[in-house]
Amino acid sequence: MLHEQERLHGDIAASLDAGSVQDTLDARDAYLRAIEIDPTFPKAWWRLSIFWITQLDAAGVYSDLTGMSRAELRRKYDEAIGNAIRYS
């Protein structure tokens, strides 16, 4: 299972780093799926935290993809980064 998680992490990280709005949303969805499979997978939580902090950056190219309030985005970021640290 660890090898599959590492492969999934690499594929999704490349997608998130590379690109388009759709790639960014696909990466978020894939990290959420990875967390459903293994809620203690710290790399998935860490990369998800990057997605949420990017959404909080008002000047960012890929900000405001979710339509969520800043408070909700902050809550999601705090949860993701907290779990990334907790499960590391």
C-alpha cells in the first residue's frame, strides 16, 4: 500500500505543480480520495493544505476556485496542515 500511496502522491503533486485550473481541482480531489483511503497519510494532508492556502491567497492565479468564504478556507487549511503535522 505504501508504494501505491507514494505513486499517487507523485502523480498528483506533479499535476498540482504543473498546472491548469482543472489540474489543480483534480489534484485536490485526488488528495481527498487518498485521505478517504488512508486518513493518516501525511503527504496527502500536506499537499491538500497547499491547495487551501493557495485559495486564501487573494493575489494567486488559482485563488477562489471553490467559492468558499475565507473563514471556511482557513478552517480547511488549519485542518489539513494540522493533520499533516499530526500524522508525520
